[in-house]
Amino acid sequence: MSTVHSAITTVTQNIPFFLRRPAEALIGEKCYNVLVYEFEITHTECLKYALSKGLGFGIVVGGGIVKIPQILKIVSSQSARGLSLSAYILETASYAINLAYASRNQFPFSTYGENFFLTIQNVIITLLILFFSGPAGAAHSGLGGIGGGPLTSKANGNIGKVVTGLVVTVVSGFVLWSEQLCPIGLLALLQAVTLPLSLLSKAPQIMSNIRHHSTGNLSAFAVFNALLGCLARLFTTKQEVDDPLIFWGFAGAALLNAVLAFQMIMYWNNTDDKDLNLATRRHSATEKGNVSPDRSGGILEGGTGKRWARKLD
């Protein structure tokens, strides 16, 4: 065993400077000397610390891309169908408060860095939902959330909503990082509020999925990565920060992300294309003046008296 250990340390003690420095910066000089230079991999404290740092770094990197598939999905389909505007507004507020609380308390960036990227990506998604909402979207959507349809001239009317959303975002960020407008005591209170806020942010999306038996344009990649990220954050927060406000915030988020992940699996093969086609047919027929309402909830087409068997919501 000592021969193997000696052979390994011969390598670890001669690692080039340009590789050693980043490792020391990540796990600290002390734990680098113990785990790498001396190759004492049974040192519990340093092992847990290095694992926490590695997970934190991975989460930060993952946070930089986790919601890009969702953004691309909305842009490519020109639709925010199935996405809840209220859910994203609440979730974005929660991310922003977490980010401000951690940065102003000078926690290690590896324990909260993904919130920086998630906040930016969530703002983009929220603005896209606003842009693809409105009359054009509502006419083509069969879901109760914000509908989305093909980009038309009507969508241009939503630019005002997008601008308003940007202004609110900038002002909110300024307030959260201002010591005069938002003292650290008030920020701690807001951080405590993020626990119920996090629960509320997922509720509209969960209820929409249940109501329509479909997850719409919700990205599976984003959902499952958010779940894994929250679970990993429970460990890194306990190891490096041990702040109960942050820990229980991640615990609540992990629970609700698990519900969304379960729904994603349960409704994987479900589609709401039939509802969309039905709504589209009704909208088109109404524009042509060939539809008359029916008291039973169905509609009659033209003058044939033919009734659609399906009741429209």
C-alpha cells in the first residue's frame, strides 16, 4: 500500500503550477495539501469540503445554461403555451432576493453563483412570456396559463409590457442592492419570505399541469436540472454557509421541483394539440362569421346544424 501511495504522491507533488493554482483556489491551500499533495483521501473534513466546492462549481456552471433550452423552446415555437407568468414572476423575485442576500453577506460565490445566471435567464423567460401573450396568443392556446401563437402584428402591442417589465427589473435590482433603501435587516426578512414565495412560485405551474394533464412547452431539461441543483445545494449550504434561511429555502424548492419532475414523467406522452386545434378552428370560424353559440356549451358550424361534440372551455 505504501508503495502505491508513494507512486501516487510522486505525481501529485509534481503537478504543474498552472494546474495547481486553480485547484488551490477552489478547495483551499490546506485541503489541497492534504488531499492532493499528501494524497490523504481519508481526511473527512477536507473531503467533504472539496466535494462541496466541486458540487458548487458544477451547479454554478449548470446554472449558466439550465434554462437556455426553455428560452430556445419559446423562441423557436414563438409560443409560451403552458408556462405560467405568475409562477415565473414569483420565482424570479425569489432568485433575486437570494442573490442579493448571499452577495451582500459575502458568502462564497460557489454557494450562490447559479442564482446570478438563473435570475438573468428567468427575466428573459418572463419577458418572452409577456411578449407572446395577448389576443394572438389567447386565440391559439388551449391552456389556462399564458398562451402563445405565431408571431403576428398583434404581438407588437406587447412591447410595452416588455419595456415595463425591464423597468421593474432594473428598479427592483437597484433597491435590493442599496443599503439605504434595503438595509441588511430588511433583506434578511425578505430572504425569510422567499420560502413561502418559492412555494407559491411553483404552485401556478403545478396546478396548470394538473388541470390540463400536460406540461405544455415546459422544458424537461430545466425541470430535472433544477431538482438536482436544489438537492446538491442542500449539501453545499450545510457545509459552507449553514444559514437556516437559505437551507430551508432550497429544501422547499427541491420538494416542489420534485413534484414538477414527477408531473413531467407522468404527462410525458400527453399532448394538448387537440385542444389547440379546436380553439384555432373556433377562432377562425368566428372571424368568418360562421359560428353561432350554443347553450349547451358546444358550437354550431355554419348552417348545417352540425354540433361539435366536445365542449369548449
